[in-house]
Amino acid sequence: MAELLQNMRWILMVLCLVVFASVFVVMVASMWLRHRRGGDHLPNFHGSVAVEICWAVAPFAIVVMMVWPTARAILG
């Protein structure tokens, strides 16, 4: 059981690192591309229901994916 929890910790640590690295790369690439284009000709997405739903659902899904295996290992 202890070995399973140790492996689960490493898997979750790697998952968090992958999510962090992915978000960081997308953020830096977006800023760089925006800076290269210049001007203010990008579409405005404020008020978009789809964007708001994604911003609400994505973190919830990530937390559930991280908590679910841990809860099963501890309670099961």
C-alpha cells in the first residue's frame, strides 16, 4: 500500500509539472506571437459563454482527475 501511494505521489507530481509546463509554453508563445503581430486587430472574446465555461470546467476536471485516484487508494 505504501509503495502504491509513493507511486501515486510521483505520478501526480509529474502530471502537475506537465500541466504547468504546457500552460507556461502556451502563455509565452501567445505573448510572443501577439508582440510580433503588433496592433490591436485580434478578435475580442469577452462575454463568450464558451470561453467562460471552459475556464470554469477545466480546473474542476483537473482537480477531479488528481483527487479520484488518491481517494480510491486511501478509501479503497
